[in-house]
Amino acid sequence: MKPTILVNNNIKYLRAKAGFSQKELAEKVGCSRESIQKIEKNNMIPSIELAHNIAVSLRVSEEEIFMFEPIQATN
């Protein structure tokens, strides 16, 4: 059994705190509003480059945005 990683994020909270709409953040980081929406809902994991760009735009570290939780895979 291989452990699996669950990735959660605080993007929605940090984006709102910074005063950005999804569209504004998407324009800053070079992706679509739909991508930001999917990432916020944990339906998409961003590339390392996109994660970095989001962190820079929100003026926080990647560690402040993303939380990684190991979970045990079930058979």
C-alpha cells in the first residue's frame, strides 16, 4: 500500500484578504479564472510554477497556501 497525499489550500481566504477577485488573481498569475476556481475547490492541483506565481501575487509563501496531509490508501 502506497500512502497518498491530500492537498488542501487557503487560496480563497488569502485571495479575498488581498482584495482580488478570481479573475484578477488569474490575470496576475497567467491562468484562467476557471483554473483558480478549480484550485480553490481542490479539484485541480496547480503546477509548481503556478503555485509559486500565486504565492508571489498574494505575498505569502507557498507553505502558507498549501497544506499536505498524508492519508493511507485503502485496498
